[in-house]
Amino acid sequence: MNQVLRAGMQGLRTFASDVADGFFEIVHNGFALIGLALVFVVVALAARPDLQQVGEERLAAWVESRKPAPAPTDPAPNAVERATAARPEELPRPQAAVAYWLSRKYKVAAEPLSVLVAEAYDIGRQTKLDPTLILAIMAVESSFNPFAQSPVGAQGLMQVMTRVHGDKYEPAGGTLAAFDPITNLRVGVKVLQECIARAGSLEGGLRYYVGAANLGDDGGYTVKVMAEHDRLRQVANGRNVPIFTPSAPAATTPPPAAMPTQPTQRTQPIPVMAPAGEPKPATRPPATVALLEQPAS
């Protein structure tokens, strides 16, 4: 009996040993096959960079699909990169003074104004235009509202006639860039340069810019821009300039000749967006020159 039991135990041990040896042999061969497959894949990818790129793209897409979706109310992690804003205290002293002054007068945050002020100074150096003149035009045209639009289609900070100057937005991707503050500023400066070159003077260029070159009156546009330009220049020079300026006394001279009774779309008067604290003229010609298409009279 004992011999039978010993023989049975010996058989079980032999069976278990054979099973273990077979398992380890299978695992060993499996790892060997996996290693060979990896070597083959590495060699194939090295020989075919296009396959490597496709694989990386698919792997990245798979990893991205496994990420949990953010909650609808969570802000995008890169939203700050899209914001048109900067710290005004990091600007040079004259630019910071202008940004703070405009912020108080037009009730606009100083941070986005800081970007516009810095851009105006940069463009001013490139174009030989006074940056405070560029800022004064923005103030009179839109009160620094980048989404402003007039009844005749002038859009953005500089109130550029998008349908007339659409070609100037093509490098930025199209006319929707009119509502990007920096792009609108740059296109507006290009239009202003063309107007000044055509008129031969700054004041004449402003009349072309507002579309009043062939009219007897520009609705006070040039006077208003030059007055704001002068105030901003004083602010940049360190002068203490009040935000609210006193109203001009009533004119004693007869008013200018009336405009034509049936104006065309190019000369149809529209409301003016006046800065806070200053009187608004009743009407003025459409913002931004569309008259560049016509020969000078």
C-alpha cells in the first residue's frame, strides 16, 4: 500500500513539474515573440517615418479620447493667451499714464487699454504717426468699443468701412478680423496713412478718413480728434489733464451751409460716438473714408 502511495505522489510531482516546465517554456517563447515583434516594429518605423507619424497621431488621439471631458462651466486652460490685456504698470511711464487716463475717462479697463496703447506707440514709431493721434481717433470713433458698428457698416475700434477695405483684412484671415482690436487698429492706421497722403495734410487726411473730404462740414470731427490728441499728448508728457473738459461756448457765427437735401449713402449723416463728458454733435458723415474709391474733386 505504501509503495502505491509513493508511486502516486511521485507521479503527481512529475506531472506538476512537467506542467510548470511547459508553462515557463510557453511564457519564454511568448516573450521572445513579443521582443521579435517590437524589433520588427522599430525597424519598420525607422525605415518608414510616415508610419511613425501616423502611429504617433493615432496614439495621441487615443490618449486624448481617454481624458475626461471638462465641465461646461470650466474656463479653458489657455484662455489667458487669447485675452487682449496686459499690466499697465509694466508699460513705460508715458504709456502707462495714457492708459490710466483713458481708462478713467472712457470707463474701460486699463489692462486691455494697455495693449492698445503699447500697439499704438509701436505702430507710431514704424509709420511716423504720433501714437496719441491714433489713440485719439479710436476714442472719437468708438470710445474703445472693439465691437462697435455704425449704421453704414464702419466696424471696430477705428470704425473702418469693412466692405470697402476688406482686402486689408485678407492677411489676417478675412473681414471677421475687423473685431480683433489689434487687427482693426493696424488696418485703421493703413487707411489713415492713405488719407493723409492723398490730402497732403493731417487735417485734410482726417476729413478723408471720416468721409467728409468733399463736404463743406465734417460735423466737428477734425476739431474733436485734434483736441483729444492734444490732451493725450499732454498726459504722456506728465501734465495733469482733467478727464472732463468744459463744453465749448455757443457759436456766434452763422452755421455752415446745410448739407444736400438728398444725400447719398456715402454722405448720409450718422450719430457720433462721443467720449463721456463731451457734447455729441447731432450728425456726422460715415466713419472711415469710402471716398478713396473716387477721384478727388
